[in-house]
Amino acid sequence: MLYAFIATVLMALVTYLPRVLPIAVFRKEIKSTYIRSFLQYVPYAVLGALTFPDIFNSTSSYTTAVCGTIVALILAYREKSLFVVALGAILTVYVTGLFL
């Protein structure tokens, strides 16, 4: 029971500190345009770094995953909606999986 309590407290600290620390450290508004523009891109970079490697392991075939990724990148580059991008990638993986 003590082990579970310590684990719960540590997990709470690990999830709570990254949310409170920026508020405690940066009380004033950030005026540097470089830092502000950097912080605007951080969520997209982190999301890409977390999801991109898993894309190639999501199917049983590396080839179907690459084809789906290429179609998704093309549709996203053409500024299609997230639904269209996801549906296009899924259909591409399914169709290429039928032929391979």
C-alpha cells in the first residue's frame, strides 16, 4: 500500500510541475519576438515527434504505411480538412494493403 501511495504522489508531481512551473517562473509577459515565435511552434513539433515514428509501425506492412503517409502529407499540404486527410490516408492504406 505504501508503494502505491508513493507512486501516486510521484506521478502527481510529475504531471503537476510542468504545468505550474512556467506560471511560477514567467510571471511577466514574454516580449521577445524570437521566444514568442519559438513557443508558438513547440506544440506542433512535439506532436510530430510523438506521432510520426508510430505511423510506420501502425500497419503490418511498411509499404502501406509509407503510401498512407505520402497521401496524408499531400492532402495536408493542399490544406484539406483533418477529416479528409485522415480518411484519405486510411483508404490508401486499405487499398494498398489489398494489392500487396
